[in-house]
Amino acid sequence: MYGILPQDQNTFWLSSNSGICKIAWNEDNLYNKTPLVVHCYDEVNGLQSNEFNTGAYSLLSDSSIVFGGLNGINIFNPKEIELNPIKPKVCFTEFKIFENPLESDVNIAYLDNVNLKYYENSISIGFNTIGFLLPEKVLYKYRLLGYEKNWVTPTIRNYVSYTNLPSGKYQFQVVAMNYDGIWDETPKTLSIFIKAPFYKTWWFYTIFTLFVGVLTYIFYLYRTKQMKD
């Protein structure tokens, strides 16, 4: 951290070697230990550099903030910075089975469900946001219901792989957060059904049970006849 300036008693701006961050806190953060609200900005957002200089900062009379860096200075009024309220929508971009693209007449972006054979149980799913500003700063979290209950830690990675999935029903869910921390809480979903091998189906168990029963009965009749003879 190279410099820190207050916006008000609950909000501070910091410069560093990774850009500028705004940190806001309130009593709820202290007493209930809720997370601080942090917004970070870098060259992608228009800063002259990600690297700032120690002690190169000032608060102007109109409440504007100045931070100096390697390639000049950045001046801004915090009150004029508006958060992006648009929630990023996610679409699926690819679905692979053992690194081979899914063969389908329908583009993966429009699929709601995928049916797989029991041996097609190692899959990869790719996803992205639709026409969103600063896509490199979008975060994702996802989970595969039926395999895991918890969301993964938010990440910029927009693909995931699962290997050796048991047969059964799954639902892949993914949501995205824009660069201002706004999440779309309605997940994009894809239902996945992996068929069981024939020897694990109910009809196979039924036939096998009947077969064993018939053999047992035949053996019983045979032993009974032997004892009578």
C-alpha cells in the first residue's frame, strides 16, 4: 500500500502496485463480521498504470482524489463514480466428452439438457458472459448438483471439468459477478443425465433375481428327487 485517503468516515481509497481500491465498512462488518465491500480498479479501468508511487496522493478542495503513478496521475471525484448495476448473464460455450465436442444438432448455448451413455462420464463445460463490458474482470461461481452441494470460490476461470462421474442425474449451475461486485443470483443451468450400464438397471436386477430364483428352485427339486431315490 502506497497511499490512503478518506472519502468519508466509512470509506477509504488506497493506492498500491496493483491499482487503486475503494474499501467501505460499517458497524455490521465489525459486530457481525460480514465482509468488507471492496472495489478495485486497474489499467483496464483507465488508470495510467497499475503501479503507484509512495506518498503521491492528495485530497483536493472539491473532494477529488489524486494518486500519482509511474506514468502520470489519476484525478477523480469519488461521488461521480457510479457502479454498474447490470447483472451479467451467462451462456454455455462448449461441452466436451473426454475432450471431444458434444455432437448435437442444437448449439450448446441453447441446450437445456444433455443425455450421455454410462461411459461418457468425463466432461468439460465452458461458459462466458454475453456481450459484457470488461469480461476479463468477471468472476464466476459454479457447482454440479448431484455431485457437490457448495459453490466453488469465485474465480475468473470460465470452464470446469469433471471426471469419472457415476451414472445419475445432475444439474450444472453457474452465476457471474460484474467488475463492480454485482451478482446475477439466477443461475444458468444445464441438466445432465448419465445412463446407468445395463447391469445396474432395475430390469437387469429383476431378470437376474428371477434367474437365481429359478436355479434355486430347480436345485431344490433335484435334491428332493435325489433324497427320495
